Amino acid sequence: MPFYRSFQVNEPAKPEPQRKTSTVQKSNTFSNEPAVPVQNIVPTEQGTQTPATEPNQQPEAVQPSTQVPVQMQTPPSQTQQPLSRTQMQVPQTPTPSPAQPSRFPADMSTASFGGLRVSVGNIADNFPIENATVQISETIGNTTTLIDEISTTAAGQTNVIELPAPPREYSEEAGSPRPYSEYNLTIRAEGFEPVQIVGTEVLPDVVALQQVQLLPQVPSDTRSAETFVIPDHTLYGIYPPKIVEEEVKEITGSGEIVLSRVVIPEFIVVHDGSPNDSSAQNYYVRYRDYIKNVASSEIYATWPEATIYANILAIQSFTLNRVYTEWYRNRGYNFTITSSTAYDHKWIPERNIYDTINTAVDNIFNNFLSRPNVRQPILTQYCDGRRVTCPGLMSQWGSKYLGDQGYDAIEILRNYYGDTIFINTTVEISGVPSSFPGETLQEGSRGEAVRQMQEQLNAIADVYYVVPSVAADGVYGPRTAEAVRAFQQQFDLTPNGIVDFTTWYKISEIYVAVTRIAEYTR
């Protein structure tokens, strides 16, 4: 994985908010700003939700629906207040303790398991860190138990470790108990400040991917280790429903600044709070990382593939509408989008993502949803379909049940947004050396696109030693295919030695990551 941390901008000090854990603050040795706590924005439930359906009742939106006009609501001006919640202590590094009663079946053949892989990198130069240790623990009540300690390879990654998780059925039926296990990770490496992740979420039958970036150690810095607290998943926790907006923004003759075409940005600026919360932090986040984070926060990675793709398309189209219309900047704000579910999507700093979502986003990140004769991406809004109903918009649980019935992604989307919606594509992608050449590269291919790809692989090989260097001669021979397979294996792609759309842009992404940081540190 490329080791980009979502970094903060405009960082005024702010009071400690209520959140899932005790008051452990982040420290940043690269900044003289006061330490800023991880924020868990969980607005008050009262008056924000419609009555929930019965736990096992499927949302009505599963049945084919007709378009219902939506009413534009004026967003409230007040800052959202966090819901008071029972707080737990951030666990200290545990030591092995006597066996505790298991929450999982004694017959392990009937238990559910999910995978976890941790990637550790140096935030200063983007290089992977070898021999970093990762302690995995679990807190039940007041007892924290050490489960395992693993370490990273030369590629900066641990092997996938299997961990107990709740039954898969919990993530497949609305109203079920929490469908994921929460684990605490403590990451250490010689010469670096340690980091603690509280609440990494492991679902059954998929692999949780946790990326961690470490700060080089400063001897004079006596502040505590960084601690990141992951709040509840939006389908399990309590968050405010979306304030419905028009799906196409009126911009003709408004004097507002809009883009001339749909462009996939390299970065977007995420405001970690509601728009009017001036104390909330702004983060620069890579576009694809943002989409993966939001999807992992708002749907379950165990859902049908068609459902995952449908929801990702909706998230991407909504986000690109905010980018295309410069929605917040035209209203005097200095960010692209917020992390408030009332206004946009839930984005959580440093949360884990999942392999199924990671693959899906890499496959379709340049897609969005359109209607005939409408230039801007459609602002595709949705709700969970259980706690909150939203006629005319997509129900997340409803989309899951449609996927169970065999609907494909576009059929799911048209069920909610109407038959005129279609999937569009842009070739305008910021932050890459060049766009996909339009044809797959494989053994026997020749030309400038092959040479450029070989040069990029060589730059990557200087950092990721598992990728062999190749001759940049424009000829796609067995050695190049071997290097491509090694790259694909490293970055969770199908290791077939063929450079398709997904592999081309992954190579471009990693190339930009390793060369840009190298330029900054010369």
C-alpha cells in the first residue's frame, strides 16, 4: 500500500469531544500545533430519525420503486452536538492473562473468522518499514487480552492473520447484533514513535486492511504515542440522516465557479465535522483512499459484489458532484466535502478498509452516475433503509437485499434513481503521469506505453524490493511480466502479469507516491 497519511490543514486547538474512548490525544512531531484529539462526531439522535422497522423486516424499498420528488431542506445552522456515550478506557499494552471465557463457539470448526493485514510505512519518505511489531489485543469489559504479536516483512506488511469474528449472518440482516469484532493494535518500530489504533473492525470472511504510518522519533519529544479511535460503523452506530438536496445543482447564471468537465481529483479536502463547525479539522485525502474509507464506513464488505459496486458508484458520483460544482468553496468554505452524514458521507481518519472494497474502487474509480443532457455527476443520496427511510433515494439495506436477489449494480441503482440513470466515465485523472493507453499490455506488447510502465516499475523497485528491476526498452517480455506479477502480488491485484486498467493506475499511483516523497526529501 502507498503510505499516504491523510494530513491535517488549518489546525486550531479545540476542546476534547465526547467519544468512544478516554482522553488520549494525538501527538505530531512534525508540528508545533497543540495535540489534537481524534474526533467522533455522533450528533444527537432526538428528532432526527423516523421509526425503525422491525429487526428482521426488509425495507420496503426492495420492491421496484418509482421516482418520488424530493424536497430541498435548509441545513440547520447550529453545530451538531455529540451524543453522550458510555466511555471505555484506551487499553494499555496488554500482557498475556489467564484464559477468559470465550465469546465464540468452543468447537472452532463452527466459528467465524476474518482476516487482518497491517501495512506500516514511514510518513517522512513513504518507504515501507521492515520488522515493525504489531500487537493485537481485544478489550471485553474491563479486561484487555493480548491475542498475538506479528511483524512486518521487507515490504512493510504483515501476513494475513485470522481473527475470530461474529457470524456472517449478522452483517446480512438489518437489526442484528454488531457484525464485526473490534481489535486494538499497537505498532512499534525502532526509531519511530509508536501508534495505537483502537477499534479496528474485522468482519467475517473478508480481509481488513489497516494502514499505519509512523513518525520518525524525536529524542526531545516526550509526548505520548498517537492514538486513533475508530467510532462505530454507520450501519451499527447512531448518526444523523442525510438532509435531502436536489440531485442536480442549479448553476446556470448563478455566477458560481464550476469545473468545465468532470475530473478525478488527486486529493480532496475533507472537513471532519459539520460545515459550520469551525473547530473541526481539515484533511487532505487522496480521492481513491477517501472513497475506500467511506465505503468501508457505510456498507458491509460481506455484501454481494453487485451491491458493493452500486454503493461505491453512488458514493463516487456524490463526491464528484461536490468537486465539479465546487459546492462548499462557492459558499465561502475552504474544503471539498465534510464527514457529517447529515450533509455528506462518514469519513473516519485512519480507519481500516477491506479487500473487497479496495478491489472494487480500484476497478471503477473513474466512474460516476449521469442522466441524459446533464453535465454534472448526479448527487446520488441514500439512507440506511432501516432507521431512516428515504423515498426516491437508495436504501443501503434494500440494495443489499436486491443484490441477494441477483440484481446487478445498474439494476440496483435504477430501482431507486429511475431508468434514466446511467454509468459514465471520465478519462481526466489528476496526479498521474499519463492516462491508460486504452488497451491491455501483456507479453508481446511494444511501444511507448510499455516503456513508460517499465520506468515506473523500476522507480517502485527501488523502494519495494520484491519487485525486480527491468530494462526500460519498450518491449514487454518475460522479465517485465515477472515484475508486473510481483507488483500485483504486493498490492492486492490479480497476479496475472497483465497490465489492464486497474494495474496501470495502481502502478501510476505507487510511482507518484514514491517519487514525489523522494523529491521532497532531497
